[in-house]
Amino acid sequence: MENYVTQISREDLDDLREAFNKIDIDNSGYVSDFELQELFREASFSLPGYKVREIIETFIAGDTNKDEKISFEEFVSIYQELKSKQYSETFRKTISRRDGIRSFGGTSRTSSEGTQHSYSDEEKVAFVNWINKTLAKDPDCQHLLPMNPDDDSLFKSVRDGILLCKMINRSQPDTIDERVINTKKLTTFKMTENLVLALNSASAIGCTVVSMDAHDLMAGKPHLVLGLYWQIIKVGLFADIEISRNEGLIALLAEGEHLDHLMSLSPEELLLRWVNYHLTNAGTETISNFSEDIKDSRAYFYLLDQLSSYENKEEYDMDVKIDMCGLGERDLERRAELMLQQAAKLDCRQFVSPKDVVSGNSKLNMAFVANLFNMHPGLQRAHMNGVDTALIEAETKEEKTFRNWMNSLGVSPRVNHLYHDLCDGLIILQLYEKVSVPVNWKKVNMPPYSALGANMKKLENCNYAVELGRNVAHFSLVGIGGENLNEGSPMHTLALVWQLMRRYTVRVLSDLGDGEKVGDQIILNWVNTTLSQQRKTTQISSFKDKLISTSLPVIDLIDVIAPGTVKWDMVKREEKGGLKKDDKLNNAKYAVSLARKIGARVYALPDDLVEVNPKMVLTVFACLMGHGLRKANR
């Protein structure tokens, strides 16, 4: 079957990939032939059953490897052929080269030969300008900045890993201990270390990096570089668009709406509601998206005007008057430019050009609005709609770690609120497949759910998730039922999620047999034996050992696994009276970043070591054990 991938526009290809990933739950790169009809439905190209059966018969007849599985490239070929036959004229227009889209050949280990990737010039320019502004004063980045938005500087700039590490820390402060970043005498080895550190740290903050490695980034593959930067930037932009971190968002509570529902909204949904809150106050029309509805700049003019006239101006040190005359400009691109000149008065002219506004680039417009929210939310804490703020519980460190872990694995949809987003069982079922527990998707109720009986369908999924946990995964789920997951019970949900994360972590220990058979004692014995063989005196009695609070056992273990990695002048050793809390935290930050730098995908936080959280401590040692065993077997 001829491959037509190179003829499809970037937007269409992205849409097809998104549809494919929703069906390819286990990220195997294939879907089964019986899933093809559902896949076409996801791609908004519904076909009658008889037509799908005809396609399958034709496909199987020409399937050279006879595996009856369909790769993404094969799916795109089928889709292209159908589109060409039925909508030749329309489709020829669709696949014509679009402004601002560049294509380039090349392959990666996860794509078939001949696949053509594309990237957006607009996104490249937006990210370059944002990075130039964000890191302008960072002394470690002066050899790279400012980058030129009109050439390929961005793709070359990731080669040494420094910019990536720095941007991760701008998005989520203190994710990387910057003492660990190699900044001098940058050999290929040291640059690779930085990139490994960046990828593992990006994973720890919830970015999906399963399709890339240090070699891909060092080669500056544009689609991977842009994809990773967007994820990192988005994490930072969305960090405070969450009620427990910004109580002013309670002002967005609709009449008769429960706080729980508002708290369950995604950052994108909250942003849209925030914009409409201000548009309503301005007495003008609201919007329903960041694409079609913002093309005429009208919503932006009124939003900027509302924010500039916000009565608590002194809180933001603002004394700005928005000129609304631009609304009278007929040329939309010129109008957008006049609007952005007003945004510049608030120091918020980032991410979009006039062309991006008029074309309705939803990704860049959402970034523009998120930055505007972060700079000038224009929400008064006094307007709490009668809500008792004591009822608002901030996300715990453990919940955040679990959420980031799930998102890093590429679950769909993305998890924003741990309990609400898991209450239909679908994320949990995806996680089962990540740990090699087979799921019969024919037994699963998929969205959209009909209004009548929707919760029953979700409950059935949760019951199935508990059944798999008990009977197939052999988890300890005493007292846990599907209704507990469906209701979002923190205690019961965390109990299951922890066992899934533990299974995922120890699964890398394949040399010791199946992951689920690796008990805590085996890991503990390996840690102590490895330390004692190099005459390290920091052996531990359990994963609750108070010595772990110093992080010295972890740092010593890293020194054994990767000799020469530890800079001992950075490490505080115990003296009389023990280590101070600040010294413990500094050691922990150093230990976690070192572990990620040598290649261990650690999700635990430095605080987990200082507080000796036995669950997370176990994952740190298990990751180091897996890395150590892989290295020994090379």
C-alpha cells in the first residue's frame, strides 16, 4: 500500500495522530483491525460497518507481515485514499501548502521510513521570543541568547541542554538543582548528560517525553523540539490557573454552581470562563473558544480594557488607558496589531502576532491569554460568592507526583484534578496497560456518555478497574470498590494509584523476574550490598530509616553506579548534632537531580527524601537499581 503521509497538511496529520493515540491506548504504535471503525469515528470520518469490513479485507490481503495490526502510517494511507476518492476537489485544497507550515523529511525510531514531519513558523517565532525574554538575564545562557526568530537558532540551541533545563526551572521552580547542570567545557558526553537531565525532569513535571531521547534533541529535530518546549512552557503558564493557588478564581463560580464543579475544570476551561467573566462585566458578547471567536480582536480589546480599569489598580501598579479606537479598523490584521499595541502597555504582548490572531491559532492565543491572566488576573478575593475558602484544599505533594507521573505516560485526556479525572475509570485502565495488565476494551464504556445513565457507565468502568486490580494485577484492594473510585474517594483512589506506580517503577527490574514479584526486601538488599561493596557506610535498615533524610545513602549509591558524577564539595556530611534542615534539603535537591542526570526517571520530590516518605523513597531506590542493573548488563 502506497504511503501518502507526505501529502497531508500538518493540521490534518496532527488531528489524525490525536485520534490514533486515543485508540492506541497502550502506545504500541498499532491498532487492531476491529478497532478501525472506532478510529475513523475519532477522526471525524464515520463509515458504515460494511465499508469498514471491505477496507479490512483489502488491507489484510495486502498486509505483508500478516499481523492484522494497523500502524499510524498505514491508517493515514487508508484515510488519504478514502478522502481522495470521495472528496478529491476539497481534499486537494486541504493538502495544499499552508502559510507558515514547513515540512522536512527524516525518520525517528518511532516512525516509519518516509514519514514527513512539519512545524509551524508561528510557533517557532513565539517560543523564541518567549525564551529570549524569560532567560535574558541568565548568565549561563548568554552564549545562546538572544536567538534569531527568523532562522533555525531554536532547534540548534537545545544541543547542549542548558536552555531546556533553565526553561524547566522557569516553569516549575527548583525542579532541577542547577548545580548539576554542566555549563563549562561542554563535551558531547556532558551535553548528553544535560539532555538526559532535562528529559527526566520534564517527565517529572508531567511532560510526555516517551517518543524522544537525547540524540533526537541533539540533532535538533524541529517537531520534537517545538513539542517539548510547548509542553514545558504550558506547564508554567497553567501553574497558577487553579483555585487552591488563586482563590480569586472563585469569582467565576456561576449562580447555583457547586464549588466542586468549578474546581474540576481544566486550566483551559477556567481561562475561557475568566475571559467571559470580564467580557460580561464589559457588557459585550462572550466567546466559546480561542480560535474562531477571537479572530476579530473584539474580545481582546474589551478584556484589556477591563483589566486596565480594574478598581484595585494599585495592587498591580497599573495606570494604563486602553485605546479602543482600533475596533473601528476594518482590516482585521491591522486591528489585531492595534490591539497588541494596547497589550504591550500591560507588558503582555507575547506569543501572538497579528497574523496569529486573525488566523485563530488556538495554541498561541491560549498562551497569550494565559500570560495575560498570570500578569493581571483582575479578580478580587473579596468576591468569593459566599464560599468558605477553608473548604479549598491544595493539592498535596503526593497527589501532584501521581498526577505528573500519569501525564508523563501520555494518558488521555490529561489529568488536571486527580480524583475527578479518574472517576470514570478510563485513566486507571490506561495505566493498567502501561504496567502490562491486559484490558479488554470491549468491556469498557467510552465517552461521550449519554446524559441518561452516564454515571452508571462510569461506575461499570470503575468496577472493572477494581476487578482487574484484584484478579489480574493481584493488588491489595481490601475495602475498595468501584463506587469509591467513582465517588473520587482520596484514600481509596490513592491506594490503587500507588500500587500502579509501584508496579510501573519496579517493572524495569526485569533481570529479577516479573516486576510484581520484586518485593521491598530485594530492593533493600541490593542497595545495601551495592553500597557495602564499595565500602560505603550509609546502608539503611528500611525505607523508613532516618538516615535517608540526609540523602547520603542516595548520593553514595549514585557515586557507586556512576563514578565521578558526584561533586563532593556540594554535599553536606553529618557532623556532631546532625545536619540542619536546610542542609538536608540541599542534599535532597542535589540527589534527585543527580539521579535524573545519570538516567534514572525519578518522580519523587526532594521533600520526600527529607521527610522520609517510604513510598517515594522506594521508587527512588528502585529507579536507581534499574539503572544500575541496565548499566551492568551492557
